Amino acid sequence: MRSRESGAGSPRPGAGSPEPGGLPRIFVGVRRRWVVGLAALGIAQGALGAVGAWALTQLRPGSGWPVVVAILSIVATAVAIGGLRIEERVVAERLGQDYVRELRRELVESELTPGGSTHLGITVARTTNDLASVRNWVSQGVGPLAAGIPLIAGSAVGLTVLDPFLGLGFLLPLGVLAAVMVPWARTAYLKSRRLRRARGRMATRIADTVGASEGIIAARGAGRELDHIDSASDDVVDRAVDRSATVGALRAGGTVAALLATLAVAAVGVVRGLDPAVTVAAMAMAGLASTPIVDLGRIVEYRQTFLAARAVLVPALADAARRKAEHELASSTAAQADVPDGADGPGRVHLVVPGLVPDGSALRAGPGARIRLGGGDAGGLGGDPEAPLRLMRRVMGLDLAPAGDTDEIWVAGRNLRAVAPGEGRALVGLATRGSVFERGTLRRALRYRRPDLDDATADAVFEAVGLDVGRFPDGPRTVLRAGGEPLTVDQRARLALARAVYGEPPLLLVADLDRDLDQEGRERLAGVLAGYPGAVVFTGSDDLARALDAEEFHLTTARSPVTPAGHPADAD
């Protein structure tokens, strides 16, 4: 129970992980009580089964028990066992859901860790299909095992007490089942892996197609893309059908073993000439254990499907743990740096970004500064148009510095790599072209950086950027979906600007926002930036630069990896 794949954790996020990047453990925290409870339920069912079997023996003549009492005892034990089975299913489901909740949080957290590049389709597949496989194993694999093993063992002991040969006859089919399960389980794992890869490819194909739907429709290419989807779907169907034969064999093995165990008990009773009442009682005990025996085939199936999902989830979580450790190391290193000369004044900005800011220099600015970033040398030759955006991503902590280098990012005398998140988001605002917003209301989208500010400030900022929220039926309570719907491209750009300037952070970063705005919006942008009290570092048109009388700052053309190790190829 202590292994990484089968450990149970506490409800606290990450509390069940034995090491960074591993799957949470099952047998920890509140889940430990649930697993023990499942075992207790199995023992209780076995005990009740023994009571019912003993009551059966009292139906023979001369037992001293009234027939009605014996029958009522049998019915009562059967009903009680049924109630325990219901409770077993509830506890097992609670166990699985709690485990998956923790794992789901870790997967989403990995996507919110700097340096991530997992395809959307793969992320969806991991948080749906793969987590469903994990849940099935924990709730319908670990749970039934925890309750079933004590029940099977108790039945075997009870049968052995009645007659040693009864116990032997009961266990013999189970031994044969265990022997044949080993090769079947390996085959099921390999086929589950192949099926999982096919589903991953289909998920990425669907995500790419939906994301490019407008271009596909405009080019009249819907038919071709649907053919590609059909091809990916056919691959999934073929692999699922191929896997079903092995899965069917696993489940059939459990059913056959349960039937043979009951028949073997009956045969032993007849051959050995046992009292008919004892034989009937023994068959009843074997029948009670038949349910978990039948479940064994399904449990092995869930185990192999889980292992196939784990083979992908563990590397993904390990990569996230690596990126998180790199981020924390960069923050720790930055926290030890001394404030550079001239960077500790109110509103002062001091940026040294290796690989982008020229060696031996820094981007320095103060309140009222307007700086346009260029992607090449002062002569403009061989420039890298992506360099300004990469610099902004580095400033915001979205990307990490190259291996062996450390970013020096100081705003208003504060080390942006060392401050708490709440303080950091008050120091820098970012507005980029093509901004995508989280699900929530318009007002929440605006106040996301600074939820501590009041509604009056929010209304003033909406007005300043020219975003008329009153035109929407629900006003500022309009819910944004799918990255920003129902806002237009121009309205999303205005909202991005409003969010960036909200609270007037000392450093404002603006990346090509004018390209998403209409003429009136561009005039608004120029007006807002011209009157902004802090330092503005931006990329944009020559017209915007002239309107702001901006100075130019040219970045280096050398490219640097997004993370010290670069983005790993997606295993899916």
C-alpha cells in the first residue's frame, strides 16, 4: 500500500505524494481510515456469512431450532450483508473520488507551473480518460480488494474448519486463476497502452481541429478534417475492440473460478459423504465469496488500465516537479541579491535578462518612462521579433532564465522573483495581443490582479479604456466563457489593458495591443499610456511610439531556451 501508484493521501493538496513528481499515495490521511473501513466491511460480511451458514445447518431435523427462527436468521444475515455491500460501494467511491481530486489538482497545477507546454488535447485526455482509469482502479480495484480479500480468506478458513478438503477444493480454482491471470494481465497492459496512445492522438487531433475551425470553414475543408477525425477514431475503435478480447478473458476467468470454487465445495461434500446440511452450509459460504472472486478479473483489468495511465502521468508530474524546483531555485537565488544602484527608488525599474538584454547592460526606467522594445541591434539588422515578448514573459515569470543565468528584475525597490504573489501582481501589469481570460464575470476578469480594490475603481478603469460594460445584458456580471466570449477582439484588448493598469502598478508591459484595437481603441491606448504614472515598456506601431515620444531599447538577437533544459517532447 505504500507504493507510489497505490498510496492514499490526505485531502490536503500534495500531502499524499511520497516524492516530487510521483503519484499520491492511497494509504495516508483520511483515506487510511477508509481503506481500513473497507477491510472491516469485508470481515463483517465474512462473519455474517458464517452466521448464515450456521443457521442453514439448523434447518435439519432435530437441531433444536424452530424452522421459522432459522429461516429468519438466514434472511436477516442476507439483508445485513446487502447493507454492508452498499456501504462498501459508497466508501470505495469516496476513496476513489478523493484520490482523483488530489491528482487532478496536481495535474492542473503542473499546467500552471512556468515552462509548461502540454497540448490542450493531451491535458484534456489526462484529466478525463486517464483520471477515470485511476478512479476505477482506486474505487473499484483497491476498494473491492480491501473488502474482498478478508471475505475470501475468511470463507477459506471457515470451510477448512468444517473440513480441510472443503478449504482445499475452494482454493484450488483460485490458484489456477492466479496462474493464468499473469500473462493475461501483461497483455491487457500492453493493449491498454496502445489504446491510450490512440485516444491521445485523437484528442489532440480534435483539439487542433476545433481550434482552427474558422480557418477550416473558410477554406471549405470541413470534409477533409472530418476524414482525419474518422481515421483517428477508427484507430481507437480497432484498439479498443482488440483489447476487449483480453479484458473479456480476464472477467470470464473470475466468473469461471467463482463457479468452479462453489462446485468444488459441493463435489467435496458429496465425495466425502459429509452431512448434507454441512455441504449446503459450505456451498453458502463459497457462494458468499463468489462475488469478490468474480470481481478479481475486473480488478486486474482496472489495474492494467491504471498502469497504462500511470506510465504517462508520472513523467508529466515529474516534469512539473522539475520545473517547479527550477522556479523555486531561481526565486531563492534572486532573493539573495542586493538591490542594484539606482533601483531602490519609488517606481524605479531595473531589468537584467540574460540572453535578451545586451550583456553588461540593464533596462532601467523610472516613473513616466516610455520605452519601446526592439527585437535586434540598434541598426535593426538580423532582429528577432519574438525577443520583446520573450523578455516580457521572463519578467512575468512565465519562462525561466537559461541554465547558469539569473534574471535580475527589480520594481520599486522590490525583487520581483522574491516577493509574495500578492505583492508581485501589484508591481507589474501585462497586456498582450490575443489575451485569453479565465472563466468568470467581467468584473472578476478586471480585478483578477487586484481583488482588494473597490468597485468604484473598476468602473473608472472600464470608462478609461472605453469598455462600455452597460451594453451587455448582465453588465459587469456578464460571464466570460471560452477565453473571452462574448467579447469581440477589440473588447478583449480593452479588457486586457484595463486589467493591466488596474491599481496602477509601477511597471506596465504592453505587447502589440494596438493590433487588436480599432481606431478609437488605439487612440484610447495612446491616451492611457501617455498619462500613465508608472514606467511603460511596450511593443507597438511607429504611430504609437511617436505619440508617446518613446525611447528605443534594442534587445539581443540570441535565442535562449524557454527552460534551462528546453521543453521536453510530449510523450503522448
